[in-house]
Amino acid sequence: METRQGIPAVGGVGIGPLVTYRRANLNGANAPFAAGKSERERLDAALEAASSELTALAASVQAELGEEQAAIFEAQAMIATDPALHDRAAQLIAAGSDAPGAIKAAGEEYAAMLASLEDQYLSERAADVRDVAARIERILRGQRESLPTLTQPSILLADDLTPSETATLDPR
């Protein structure tokens, strides 16, 4: 028998089949271009789509779990439309990057800056920025979150789950 250690998402004892989740590699093709859309227009559309998705997720989480948990996704929706993130990604596009590469780099720069702060609350927001940037990059590449559908009580093994991935799991 193999033993694994980790951080549980819910309390108690878990018994069930082990399901392993590895996040999809986002390197790859872009989503098909709409005729005549520039990388900047694609970025703007993806930022808006991410904000809308996160606002909907916040509403769903609020109905299921309450306002405190929903606040995470309300904040992420604001990150998706943050002018600093947008402007840096737009600068990278102007310098020759494609939109997915630009948002990935801009998100990582923003997250690294937050992670370096002495304020613990602000430094912990780096994970939220990375989560939002990955969502925007997935939208630009035409990919969706790929968490497995659990059809029975299971133990999900993952290196890491973002807040938005965790929120889509059924804790039962």
C-alpha cells in the first residue's frame, strides 16, 4: 500500500479511488482568430470574458458557500480588469508578444511583485494573480479548466489547486 501526504481540502477521513490531476500545459496554439482581430483586441476580449466568468463563479460560490468564500472570486474579477495588468500585457504585445504570452508574462511580473511584499495579505494575493492570468491565457488559447469529473466519492491528488479549481469541486 502506498501512502501520500498532502493538504486536505475538506476535513475528515477520505476513502475512495485516487484520481490524479495534472494541470494542462498551456503552451501551444492560440484560439482561432476572429477575422481581423488584433492581439490587443483578443487580449481585451479575454480580460472581459475572464471577469465575467469570475463574477458568475462568485455568485455561484456565494449561493453555495457564502459571502466570505465568494469574495475571493469577486477580487479575482477585479484583478482581471486591473489597468496595471492590462497595460503591462498591452506593452508586451506592442513589443511583439502574442496575447497569451503577454498575459502570462504580465501576470507573473505582477504576482512576483506582490509576493515580494512584506505585507502577508498582499503577498498571498500573488496566487490569485497567477490564477487569473492562467484563466485569461486559457481563454486566449481556446482551452478550459480540465479538472476531472468525479462521478463517485474520490480522493483527488494534485500538486496544487487554484482557488477557482477548488471552488468547482463538490466536497461531498
